[in-house]
Amino acid sequence: MTLNFLSNMKKIYYPLLVFLGIFAIYVFTFPATVVLEDDGLFLLAAWNDGVAHPPGYPLYTMLSHMSTWFLPGSIASRVHMFNSLLGALTCLILFQILYKLYFTRLFSALGAFILGFSNGFWSQSIIAEVYTLNVFVFLITLYLALIYVGSTDHQKQLNILRLMVFSIGLGLSNHWPLFILSMPILGFLFWPVKIQLFLQLKKAWVYGIVGLLPYAWMVLRSQADPLISFYGPINTIEEFLYILSRQGYAEIDSSITAGARDKLSFIGFMIMEVSQQFGMVGVPFLLVGVIGQRKYLPRNLSLGLSITFITIIFSLGLLLGFDYDFYHQNIIKPYPLIAFCIASIWTMIGVKWVCDWLSARKNSGINKEFLSLALVLFVIVSMLVVNFSENFRKNDKWAEDYAKVILNNIDKDAILFTYGDLDIWTLGYLHFVEGVRPDITLYSTKGNVFSNRLFKQHQVTKAEMESRIRDFISRTNRPVYYVNTFIDGYSETDYGIYRKINRDMNSNLQQIVMLPEVSQYLSTLHAQGEPLHNWEKMHYREIMATSCNSLMKFSINSENTLNPEIHELKNNVCGNFQGNLIQVEYMLTMDSPDLAQINELLTQAESLLEYQVLKNEKSKLYYLQGRILELQGNLATAKLKYIDSLKNWLAPDNPALLRVRTE
């Protein structure tokens, strides 16, 4: 009895260690409040049992909503803990897959920890996002496929096939484009039993329909018009297909300035991202594993993993029409998460091969078990250390601080129009979920997300949209504010990071007020410097640029009487690349611009030029350099700068087009 007990304990020791170890790290590192990416939207959808942005992700929103019923803490903590639980379970499934492929429990656990502590998977498993669930369903499907091809019992195969088809339906109910890209591996696994599979599919295909039922829930739930519903009630098949196909994102997914070079750059970027998931220690093992996978895996499986990896990386690079810049790099980062999962398997195989090679050396005197354990622990600890700083977000209140400084400083009973993801998600979460400023009312300028929409975004023209907003403002006596972007034609009071509409004033009149609370927030933000997390870094620059623009308006005609503290604040928020260009643009509007000072600012901007600068920002630098050269009478060199500007960003909005045509 004792031997049986010890044997059973040995069977569950490693999987238990995998699950609890990874889950504990995730719980220790997940943020306790809203953060950036799409975190705020999915928190709102989970809290309200709502409908997220296209294609809706109904499986994730259903499960995350249920997690709010029983997990502890704030809504953000509950959903982040749900993702952590999902991430740990995903790693446990990978352990089972590797063990089924005849790897020892030690190396199966290593593969699971490599995935769990890889940078991208970790980051997505501690916030409200759909990509961890995508990997989870993929691995469940793969595990069932391995059981199917390894069985000779026809009834068992049919039962497994039904579960697998159901799993595929669930995957399509979460993130169907990325899930479809992961399917080539099934073709390689099932090729030897393709005829039998085809015959059994006749009895199993209906289970795939059952797996797609979350979409039916999404449509039904939208009919109730919940507080959070991206496009509102889905009333027709055309509206459903509009959401499912992501037609509303057509302009975002395809830029007119993106070309073949951008696509190739993204493919290279994603390949580099794969190597950066595991730190410098993991890269050699990854390369060894890619080469040596045939030594440890069946031929069709190793080929299937390789083709699936290539399909994901190259399809994403070729199908998406993004500009290759810092913003779109961050958007695309979690897309190849299943490819990162495959790379985790290869990295584990690389460690296994090195252990086998070293222990097989003649007269090495190396104990294989000791070597394996030491190398496994070394790889796990090194990955944990390398990726910990970026993924430790327990005290991350960056987005919350931004939202609170706006919410706490607008008038009582105000109306606040939101536009971009940063303000809609964060302000929405703090206001609706945490109950900050219950007296105000949030609206979306684009007519999406919130149920109090003034119009359906995809059913009105831009002119109709603006007309309805103007009509709404004319009929209310409440104070009206906006964040980010709004329609033209109103006088405003500019508060640096948000603005108030002044309906009783001349539409050309602009006032600028820097409240002490806003000034303190911006000063603190500058003192802290650029955040480590890339999404926060992007929005840090956006906030600095917006504030710099406001402060330049404030100071351009009153430099001599400017408050010293405000003057220092202006210099701080305008001190980065974007701020330097904003200063130059304002100085060029003056009657007698100081060309020496402008050249100094442009030189400083050029010294800050880096890969994280966006295409249009780099283009603006060259355009402004051309303008100064033109003012100095150097027309030939100015034209070259304009051409450089167009090479970087060949868009109708680029003013260099007009300068080149004029010349």
C-alpha cells in the first residue's frame, strides 16, 4: 500500500509542481487594477457580461464573466487571476502532451515552465486578454489529436474526435483568425489515418457547431443592449458578419503607407521576438531543439510543428498591412503566441539533447540524472529572472493614475466624451466598475462600446456623426469635456490632457488652464521617466506630446511672463523627440522664427531618433529639416529632405507632398 501511495504521489508531483509553481508566480505578479492593451475593455465586458470588440471573443467574455462570481478581490484582480489560472492550466496541458510523447516527467515539466515563464505568454496570462485562452484550446486540441492517432479502439477514437471537434469550435469562438492559422499541425498528425478520420467526421461534425454556440450567446446578449456592447444590438445577419469579419478594422489592419518592406520587417521582427521569449540562455537550446526535434518526435509531428510555426509567422507578416513601427510592433506581439508555444517545445528538446549528449560522452563521469536536474533548474531560474522585471506588475497603477487625474478634476455632473483605447478602457473601468465619479456620464465619440451611444458607428457617415453630437451638445446644459479627439467648431478650455467645450464663446477662442493637480501629475510622470512596459511607454509619449502641445500654445505669446514652474514643466514635457518637433512647429508660426534655436531642436530630435519612433514622426523630422533649409535658401537640399520624408511616410497627409510639387 505504501509503495502504491508513493507511486501515485510520483505521478502527480510534477504536474502539481508545474501548476502551483506557475500559478503562484502569476498571482504574485498580476496587476491589481486596470492596465493598458485591451485589458480595460475585457474587464468591462467581463464585469457587465457584455460584448467586446470584433470579432467579439464570446468564449473568453463568457468565461471571464463567470470568474467574477467566485474569485476574490476587485473585478480587475478577479479577471487577472482567471487569466493566471488559465495560463497555469495551459502549461499543465503542455506537460501532459510532452509526457505522452515519452519525455520524462522532469523534461515535460521543463517544457511547461519554459512556456509559463516565456516573456510573451507570461505577460498575456496576468492581464485580461484572449491570447492565453487561444493557446489553451490549441493545446487541448493537440492533446486530443495525439490520443486519437494513438488509439486503435474505434469507439474511443470517435468519442475523442467528438471532443476534439468541439474543442475546435471553442477555439473559433475565441480568436478564430489566429486559431485557424494554428491548424496545419492537425493535417500532418491525421494524414496517416485520413480515410478513417473522414468517415468518422460524419458522426462528429455537429459537435463543432456546439462549440460555436458562444456566438449565439453573443447575439442574444447584445439584444439586451448591456452597458458594454461594442456595436450595440446585433439585429441582422449582416451585422453579425460585420463583427465576425472585423470589417470595422479594415483601415486599421491595412495602411496605405505599408508595403512589402513592412511585411518582411514584421516577419523578421516576429522571428526575433521568438528568440527573446526565453532570454539569452534559452536561444542556444532553441536552435539545437529546432535541429534535433526529429530525434525525439515522430516525423509527422515535428514536420507539423515546423509548418505550423512557419504558417503563423509568415501569414501574420504577409496578411496584415501594418506600418512597421513601434506602435504596430506592440499590437502584433501577442499574435504569434502559439508559435512561441511551439518554440517552448523546441527549447526543451534542445536542453534534453544537450543533457543526453554530455552524459553519453566516454569517460565523462557525469551522472545523467544530476546533470538533467541541474540544467533544468538553471534554464527555469534564468528565464524567471530575465523576464520577471517586465512582468512584475503588482504595483502597476499607471493607467489608473491617468484616469483618476481626469475624472477627479472635471466639473460635477459633467459629460465626458472619450475616443481612444487609452481613455475609453481606463476611464470606463474606473467610472463604471470602481464607481469613481458616479455623477458624470461617459460617452464614446465614435458611438461604440457604451450602450448610451448617440449613433451606431458603422451605420452613419462622418457628417451624420458630427451632426448628432452637435445636436446633443446643444440640448444639454451640463458641462461637456472630451479626451483625445473631438469634432471641430467649438471654443475650448485646454487642461493639458483633457478639454472642456465652451459653448457660449467665440468658436475661435481657446483658453489654456494648467491645474495644479494636472501639473503635479505631469511633473511626476516626467520624473519617473519612460515606463518599462511598451504600451505604457507609447502612451507616456502620447501624453507628453499632448501636454507639450497645450503648453506651447500657453507659452508662445507669453514667454516673458510665464510662471517659472509652468516654464519648467513645458521644458520637461517637450524634451523628448516628439516634443522637440512640436516646439519647432510652433516656432515656425512666429513672424521671425529663431532658426538657430530651431536647428538646435532638430539636431536634438535627430539624436533621439530610434526604432521606436513612428513612421509619420520620422517623416515629420525630415519635413521640418527641409522647411528650415528652404527658409535659409538651400532649396536643393530642402527638396532632398522632403523626398526623405515621403520615403518614410508616403501618405496624403504628409505636407512634404505639397512642397515637392510646388518646387
